[in-house]
Amino acid sequence: MKHVAECRGLLLLGVLICVAFPTLCVAQTRDDSLAPTPPMGWNSWNKFQCNVSEDLIKSVADSMATNGMKDAGYQYVVIDDCWQVDRDPDGNIVVDAKRFPSGIKALADYVHAKGLKLGIYSDAGTKTCAGRPGSQGHEYQDALQYARWGVDYLKYDWCSTGTRNAEEAYSTMSHALMATGRPIVFSMCEWGTAKPWLWANGIGNLWRTTGDIGDKWSANNKWKDGSCCEYGMLEILDQQVGIESFAGPGHWNDPDMLEVGNGGMTTTEYRAHFSFWALLDAPLISGNDVRSMTPEIKEILTNTEVIAVNQDKLGREGHRVRKNGDLEVWAKPMSDGSRAVILFNRGASESEVSVSWEELAYPGHLSAKVRDLWAHKDLGSFTGSFKASVGPHSVVMVKIAP
């Protein structure tokens, strides 16, 4: 009962402060130092959906600590939906004891001992997307529980919210997390319907910009209930155009988790998928079975040169600088004055793609070194432009440095 009293006291204090000093609550913002670069980690949903358990999370943490992912920068091990089953008479969230017999606190301790961090999932509505108890009306109570357990990251979904206002819902949970005193990265999974990039800076550390990604190169499939949509990688990519200016250190656009390694695309397509998420400063949250990766998939997910583009301290999201039919050029300014550039071919046949220095905001007479980030090879010095032959559904990703 002591814990219940603490929860109720904290909730009452938060409400009283916001009623008495509404401008204080509006001004309260999240600390950008929580996610100075896009978060990197793993999430259970894309591969395992509701089939989550203590044993799965432990084995994933074991693998990430030893297979090169931790060394490459992946930190978070995130349990998605279905870890919770009910609320007790005092309103406390109840963990599935069959699947998580040791409880979340013990699991967090295990993950922390591996040098990694634990993430968890909830929802801004009355129920989660899988029909489990949501956090609506229990925000401060749940946040305090997560903090006690040692949770480091919260993914917060948008099912069963009815007519609830998104900015209010996410602000409430954001304030609740901050009130715990524990640094917890806040991942807003609102699907982009309320355009969170316009208002979520200071509320969340990352916010979804689209509906769910599917493990496909191109798709636009409606759900069984007729609502929209599961998108392919291309549809997700196209929806990032024009919103890059809203992202930066501590507040990132999130085009959803990585599908790399789940089997629905070719290795070449997965390489393009990972290249774009890196250039877009997207959170690099893998969603495959990291315990049994092929060498090709492991090489994609742990390419430190591509990851360095994503984790560059300048925090400037890349953008599309030119589109000619199926051929595109994307670029991202880097903190050392260089540019990361993707030459992209959406089409079905090999084509030559070029980029001029003027498109990168360089003077045309400049001499610059070009390095291929997938071949890990210096290509030499070029003046005025660079071009390469790009295969179908493929990218050439280079760093151009004066």
C-alpha cells in the first residue's frame, strides 16, 4: 500500500501543479541530452510480435553483447506489446508471470549487467494494440513503476485512444516520466497522424512519422478492419521528404523500426533500407532475430562507417536533393564539413547516377575525396561532380570530403 500511496501522491502533486501553474507544465520539456544522437537498439515486435518472454529478452541481450551489435553502438533491448496482462485492485500494471517469472526489475538488472539498457512498451489509450491494459488514466502510476524497475526507454503507442488529443496524451506521459527523476527515453508511436514533428519537440525524444513499416520493398496494404496502412520501405521513405528540419539532437523523426533480416527483401534492398535510415538520422532499432543472423545481415547492421553517418554529432537529418524518375540523390551535412551522399536507383535496371558539388552546397571548382561506405574503399579525388553505376533497387553510399 505504501507504493500505491506514493503513486497517488505523485499523481495528485502533478495535477495540482498543472492546475495552479499551467505555464510551468507547458514549459516543462524533455532533456535533449537523453538522445543526443538517434537511439540504437532492438525491438521485439517486427519478428516476434506477442511471442515475448524473459528467456527471449535475455538471449537477445546475450547475443547483442557478443555479436558485434553492442560494439557498433546498439544499446536498447525493447520489449514491445504483450508483456502485461492486467491491473491489480490498486491499479498497478501486472506483468505476465508465466512469460516473465522473475519480473521486469530482475530482467532489467540482467540487461544492465550486459552493458545494455532495457526498454518497455505501453499505449496512450485504454488498451494496447494487442488488447492489453493501456496507460490512459494511469500515466504517473505506470511511469513510477517503470522507473522502479530500472526501465531506460518507453515506446508509447496510439491504439484505443478514441477522441483523445495526441499532444495532451503524450505531454501527460512525458511529464509523468520526468517526474520520476529517472532518465527514460520517450519514443512516441503516434503514427504521424497528428503531425507530431510540428509540436513534439520537448515532449518526446523521437516520434513516428508514418504508419507501420512492412517487410517489403514497396507496399500500401490496408489492415483487415479497413484502416490504413502497412507501408513498404519506399512509401515510408517518400513520407520523410520535407520534414527533415524538425529533427535534431534529442528530438528525432522516426520512420519506424528496421526490417533488415526478416526475409521480405533482398540483401541489396536491405542495404538500401539501412543506408536511408542512417542518412535520415532515424533511430536504428533492429527488428530481426539477432541470435541467428546471416553474415550478410550482420554486416549490414554493424557497418560502422554507415552507422557513423547516423550518429554524427551535428544531428542534421539528410534530405532528397534531386529526383529524376527512378533515380535520386540524397545528402546529409556532417560535422566535419563533409557530406554523406546516397545515389539511389528505384528502378529495375542498372543506371548511372551523378551528383554535382553545387547540389551539395560546395563550389564547383573544389577537389574532394570520395569514399564508398559499403565497399570500405577510397575512390579517389574528384572535382565538380561524382557519378556511379547503381544497380536496381540499390544504392551507392559515399562520403564526399573537401
